[in-house]
Amino acid sequence: MVVGDIATGTDVLVIGAGPGGYVAAIRAGQLDLDVTLVEKEAYGGSCLNHGCIPSKAMITAADVAHEAGNAEEMGVHADPAVDLAKMVEWKDGVVDQLTSGVEKLNKGNGVNLIEGRAEFADENSVRVAHGGEGQGSETVEFEHAIIATGSRPIEIPGFSFDDEPVLSSRDALALDSLPDSMVVVGAGYIGMELSTVFAKLGTDVTVVEMLDDVLPGYEDDVKRIVRKRAESLGIDFRFGRTASGWEEADDGIRVATEAMEEEAAAEADGGSEARSASDESSGDEPRGATETFDADKVLVAVGRQPVTDTLNLEAAGIEPNDDGFIETDDRARTEKEHIFAVGDVAGEPMLAHKGSKEGEVAAEVIAGEPAALDYQAIPAAVFTDPEVGTVGLTEAEAEEAGFSPVVGQFPFRASGRALTTGDSEGFVRVVADEDSGFVLGAQIVGPEASELVAEIGLAIEMGATLEDVASTVHTHPTLAEGVMEACENALGHAIHTLNR
């Protein structure tokens, strides 16, 4: 303990108040444990303050503006004006409501809240430095600790987030005026979601991506629909290129890019797919050829990295892996039995709901309950236009796992409800084991895919079969009927599509 520090003790110390940490703290409080939660910035972490919630608020607002101005087919004529500062103010109100709720919930469950930055002093204590000059510090001794410090956007060489024209995803969600043009580096889910937002609000968007397509890791027919819609919004894609730097120009900035070397593209994507993609995207362009794009802003959205470098983990006897993640077992324990790690710091998938579930499990294990993690049905959603929702196994993954997969698919163009919304592009695909009928996974691209995928997640968790889902009466007319129809299609007795 540092001389002059205040020393306190707690049963459970939680570091980080994001969706992994605050859920862990609340659950531990519910289990009558003495809990202390340390947060350096804002309750709710990146998810509530700078990620999931603010981005979805902006996506909703952009959708309203875009749909209002593009509904002539329905007989609606409008020319909406966008006030970005007002839109951001509304978004901030949503964030404030949720983050204040998190603080109240923690207090209501008896959690002791400390504001400051924590780092390990040894295996059973941390030192918390309070923010601001003269705010002091304190030492907290713990029986158990849960690390939930989340992640931060990755910078790339030549693009410092300290430079005003260079935006992180957090910066992009806080702009007070709409840029006329923007270069987005990265076509993963963050890059695609924000590209869609700004394109719908009227910004000219160019996306630079080192691989051959959008949304790495998703199946080709899913990516194709998302890319096609993005292109219809005016988004220009430059695949097989990396961003190498930027400079001031007469009117804005100029972003320099280079065609990927074949070997580098292959290494980035882990195989031959990227090589063929690079060939296709660059055409006759020589490897390493440069191209520049003029813009007002450049948004760097190439991924996120775990925040483990501020914790002095060495003092706790914990060593992150080469990617910076803390390795854990199925009970969220680190190599030290009394120290747990949850959320983004504990590895992929870096999803808020995965972190929250890990937080619950960690708290319950500490309380002596027989909790463990089950990753078979963790859904993922991309809030592009249209949305993507996935859970469980794809057909290829099911084959690789030794199943005999059977697939059923239902196109939204056959859905009465989808047609009434004016949004009928995409499909529901369900994967099951042909021998047992057990539902193994789903890939949905289309309206409300993020919501619809929850039904298949529940089916997987419960060990439901295709017959269980297909025989469940679904409300008409709803998009959820598509899930039922896809299961019927897999069984060979679909009503509203031709069976295979």
C-alpha cells in the first residue's frame, strides 16, 4: 500500500462498468456478496456510451430520414432535412438515460461504486487512482476480482485519432455537422454500419477494404445482399487496398491507398480466398499501385483491441496472450483461480451480450453456484441495411463438426409482412441435423434479422427440432413466420415456397 492511501476491502472487486462488469457486479450483489465496482470513465462502458447504443440510435435516425425521403412508391412525398447536432443531442439523451439507469441499478443492488483507474498491486489488491489533480488514490483488497475493462478502437499507422480529420467510431458518433464526403477504412461490421448511416444522411462515402468483400466471416450470399444495398445507397467500395496515409488538401484532406500485395492479402484473410479477391479487385492494376481519395473526414474502423495494458497484470501473475486477450476457462476463471475475466478482454466474439453472460457466470461461480459458460448459441447481429443475424453453425461448419446438415430457406419476398414494409430483400436460412432434426444454426439477412435470430437461439439452447419450430403456430402476418417457413422447407413441406 502506498503511504497516504486509503485502504478498503471487498469480497468481489469488478474492474470496468461495461456490459460485462456492471452485470457481474449486479449479479454478485443479488447473491449477497460485498461488491466494489471501479470505473474510470462512465457507467455502461463503450457499449452504452460510444458503441452499441449510440450507433443504433444514429442508425434509427438515419433510417427515418432515408425512408421518409424515399417512399414515393407508397405515395409518401417528403424532403427531410437533417440536423445532425439535434440528432446527436437526441442520441446523447438515450445514452444518458441508460447509463444513469446502470448506476442506479448497481446502487440498488448494494454495489459500492468507485470512480478511478485500477491497476493490480499484487494478487489480492489493486490501487485505484482517482481522476483529476489532488483527487488521491486508494488501495482495495479483494477476495475475488473480475476484470472487465473492454476494448478500444485500433489505430493504424499514419492515422492518429488525435488528428482532427481522423475519426474513430466514437468520434464519428459525436460529430456536430455532417461531412460532405468521408473515406471509411474497413468494411467489417463497424465500418459497414457507420458507412450506411452517413450515406443515408447524405455524405459521399468511399470504403477502402484490404480484403475482397464486406463483412469478413459471413457467407457469400449474406455479404452479397448487404453490399448490393450499400452500393444502391451510393457507397463506393475499393477492395484489395490499404490506407497508407493522409494529407491536407485545398478543400479537406486527401487519403492515400495502395493495392495490396498478393501475399499480404492472403495473410490478412488466412487463405486463398483473399488472393483471388485481390486479383479480382485490382484487375490490371499493379501491386502496390497508389490511389488517392479526397474527403472531409477519414473514419478508421478496422477493429478493436482488448484493454489489458493499463492493468499491471504482471503484478497479479496473469499474462495475456499474443493478441492481448486474457485466457479463461468455461467458468470465466483466469490462470489465477480467484481472478476472472469477462467480455472483450476474454477474447472473441467481442459482443456485449457475450460479456454480460460471462459476467453473470463469474459472479455465480464466486458465490459457489454450479455455473458455466455455453457458447453454442451466442447470436451475432450486424445493423446494416438490411440487417444480418446469425447464431450457431453454418452448413459448412455443421459438416465440419460431423453432422449431416439439412438446410431450409425462406425468402422475404414470399413474406406478406415483409412486402407490406417495403423491405423484402433477403432470407431466413435454418441449418439442422438431418438424422436427429436438432436445430444447429441460422443465418438471416433482411428486415429485423437481429430480432428474428433470437428464436433460433432459443431453439438451439432448448434442443428443439425442426418439427418443434415448424409446428409452433406463428402470428400472421409477421416476419417471424419466415423462421417457421424455413424449418418447414427443411422438412420438405413448406407451404409458401417450393420445396427442394
